[in-house]
Amino acid sequence: MEADLTHWSASWAALIGCGAAAACQLAGWRKLRAGAGKEQRREAALFYGGLLVLLIGLVSPVGYLSGVYLWIRALQGLLIGIVGPGMIVLGAPWTAFRLAFTRGAVSDPAGSAGPAGSADAMADPVALPDRLPEADRVAGRRRWLTAWPVAAVVLANAVWLAWQFPVLTDASRGNVGLALLEHASFVAAGLLFWLQLISSGPLRQQTPPLRRTALVVGTVAAWTVFGMMLVFGSGVLYPGYQNSAHHLMTVLDDQQLSGAVWWMGILPPMIVVAVALMMHWLNDEESAELSAGLDRLLTPRRHGWPSRPVIR
């Protein structure tokens, strides 16, 4: 195993892609005249952290060992399909990407891309007043990403699960082009998945929190079933992984361990987002009840008795 840790996967596509994304984000924020605030620094840290997670899954020994051990491949899938894209969506780099390809400097009258779910962040805050119609058109074109959350989540899970079929899994081990397609589709599906659950300025989430929580529960259920199939299965599904490295564990043991990684590994991020969504829903409910109570207090009451005595 120590010898395996010395192997680093030379994924030039991953290095070039992550480097280009980082350069675009940095170029976009440098065009802002106002200094970045605490929220912007936090988002930038999350974005670069997400890129680092992608590189760990693709370029580090994890990338090499994913072709040797099934459980390492499952760990790689979690890193590049769930954890990395989730951090990138939380980092909300979309405004910076657009600024990277905008000529000249722009002002930041609304405080840049504040909190991902705030009203200021959703109103395309970096646009100048004379560019507001263009910004509205850009925001309108982006809304299709979150217009069909159920279909998007189903599609993302279908992409992830499709690459677990033994035919595609074994084929991607010996085909560099197919492996690149697998990794790119994992990242794209992860971005699409998290955009349905998290507001990422200037993309504002319109789906109610309870519905988003149901999407999380459905995703966990799908991967629980898949993980249990591998954990409790008694036959080898991935014969392509039968190699000399499996001298401490059999391919079946490796397969069962990969099922446990999928089953248990997907739970922590999903639990975190589910708790956040439920807290958001409870806050909305409390705000709605408080608003309704204030409306009842401020609304003048109509008495059943006349205010002045009248002769009947």
C-alpha cells in the first residue's frame, strides 16, 4: 500500500480544468472596485476548497488507486460528485465567471455577491444601472437550471448510478477518454444536483424547503439501496478489478467495502443539507405565524354593537 501511495495520477485535463476555473474566478473578482468583504472571502475559500477536493479525487493517489480498488473508486466518486461540487456551489463563482469575460471594471454598489440566499445576491449586484436589462436577461437564461428540480435530481442520480454498471466501470479502467467522460459527468451531475438544493448567487432557489428535503431523502434512499446490494451481495460484479493487488482482501470483500463507502459516505453531506433545509422551513413558518399575528393585532376590529346609541 505504501508503494501505491507514491503513484499520482497525471490527469492533465483535471489540472487544466481546475486551473482555468480558478483563474477565471480570480480575474472576475479583481475587476470589482470595492474590496471583498467577509462573506466574499468565505465564498472564495469554499470555491477554491471545492477545486482542491476535485484535484484530490483525480490527481492524488486516490486517482491512481481508483483503478485498483473498488472502495477507493467509491471514495473518488463521493469526492468529485458530491463533496467538491457542493463546495463549489456554496462558493457561488458564477458572477465572477461572468466578470472575467466582461471588458473594463465594474462597480459593486450592492456589496458584491453577498450571502448566497440574500435578496442582494439574487439581483445580480455587480451590474451597473445602465446594464440592468442585460443582467435581467442573463439571470433569466440561468433560471432553467433550477426550473425543474425533481427532473434535475433524478438526472444527476441516474448519471452517478449509470457509471456503477459493471460494463461501464470495467470499460472506463482501460480507456482514458471514457474515464475523462466519467469524471466530467460526475462533476457536472454534482453541480446540477446541488443547484437544486442551495441558493448560489445570482441563482436563487425557488423550491420550498420541504420539497428540497424530499429530494435529499430520495437521493439517500437510492444510494442506500445500491450500497446494500453491494454489501450483502454474494457474487463478484466487477471482474475487471481482479488483479494482483487483492492479496489482502478478495475482490468480493473490496466490492462489499465499496458498497459501505457509498452507503455511509453519502449520509454526512445529505444530513447536513437536510438539517439546514428544515431549519430554513421552521424559520419561515415562525415568520409567517408572527406576521399573521401582527396583522391580526393591527387590523381594526369591527364591533357587533353600534358605537352610538340609536332609537329603535
